Amino acid sequence: MRVVCLISGSGSNLQALIDCERHGQLGTATLVGVIANRPDAQGLKRAESAMIPTHVVDHRSYADRLAFDRALIDVIDPLKPDLVVLAGFMRILSDHFVEHYKGRLINIHPSLLPKYKGLDTHQRALASGDKTAGATVHWVTQALDSGEIIRQVEVPILPDDTADSLQARVLAAEHTLYPSVVRDLSLGVISPCDA
């Protein structure tokens, strides 16, 4: 299974995928490309260190979201992806892009969806007095953070948690969750999406 990762920042989830692939723990999945929308994204260095081809499609170079997404598709399609993985990709994608990769596009979100779509998930969980937080891997659809849930992981909220401490523990859980989903998709343990 050919996997392309889209990133915007540090690429810690990308690194978890790279490490699992290196240790033979990613099933039949192979990382064939990493694309960032920011030239200074640290994840690009992680990919280069792992000898994975990298590309930058800077969203600031395009007049609007659709023009950017079309340019992104022009870079992704030659890589012939079976799966496109959003790993900290901080752009809302157009309906055109989502439809183009329908059934091949997944995202990880730092909450137990359907709770806390969008941003500031950890602060919102704390403000609501929740006992648990977590992360969700889901299929991407046109509605933000609303696609079918593939798998979730729960993380307890501790009495002295801050948004930062909770974020760190959820991120550590993401590093196990995301590779397990990619592996199981590649092995057919998780069925492809029809949505």
C-alpha cells in the first residue's frame, strides 16, 4: 500500500509512521512521499533523513483554497497513493480535493470525536470537566472532522492537567494509534471507506 503523508509542522506522527515502517510494523504500507504546505516544516527533515521524497506546496503561493488544492493534487497523483494520510496538516481541504481522494484520505484529530471538532480540543475537554480525552482516526469527508470513525484511543484527564500536559499525553497516544490504523488498512483488517 503506497502512502503519502501531508504535514504542516514538526511531523511527530510522521516520525511514528517512519519508525514503524523501519521496524517492519507497518504491514504492507510504504511511505512514498511527504508533502508540506510550509517550507519550514520540521517534518520535511524527518522524511529526508528517512530517504522519503519530499515536496513543498506553499499555500501562500496560491490565490485561493481550490487553486492550492489543485496544485497539491498535481504533486500527489504522480506518487500513485493508495492512502493519503493527514499528519498534522493544518489546512481545511476543498470539497474537490476530498472527493478526488474519496475512500483514500484519513486524518487524526486530538479529541474523542464527535466531541470537540476543530481547534483547542484539550482546553475544551478540560473546561467541560471531562474525565477522558483522546484521539480519533477518521475518514475525511467534506464536513470538518465528521467522517466515519476508524479507531480511537482514550487518555485519562488527570486532576492537575493543563492543556499543554494533556496535549503531550494525547500526542504520545497518537503515535501508537496512527501507525496501527495504517498497518491494519494495509493488511485489510480495516475495510476501505465507502463514504
